[in-house]
Amino acid sequence: MEKAIVIALTGLGAFIGLGLAALGAALGDSQAAAKMLEGTARQPEMAGKLFINMLISIGLIESVPIIMVVIAIILVFANPFAAMF
């Protein structure tokens, strides 16, 4: 019984973490894109540099949910907490 509760709560925590990571990445991506568009509107000659910097930033921002997916997979399929019970 206790092992089932631990597994259920671990799964719930993994999915909540995934949701928060996706939300944070979406907000970060939108801010990076908005600032790039704002910078391009102010200085059109810097559009190429701003675009490259935006792509690098978005790539780094998107690494957080990918890492969270790996953590969630570990928690769901190779649960280290369930081995305690």
C-alpha cells in the first residue's frame, strides 16, 4: 500500500514538474522573441545579430523542459523512491 502511494505521488510530482517546465519555457521563449522583435524595430540593421542571439537563447531556454522530461522518465520508470519500501 505504501509503495503504491509513493509511486502515485512520484508520478504526480513528475507531471507537475513537466507542466511547470513547459510553462516556464513558453514564457521565456515568448519574452525572447518579443525583445528580438522590439530590437529589430528599433535598429533594423542589427536584425541578423539579434536573430542569431534569439535562436541561441531559445535553445538554452528549451533545454530546461528537455532535462525535466529526462527526470520525469527516471522518476516514472526507474523510481528511486519506490526501492525504499
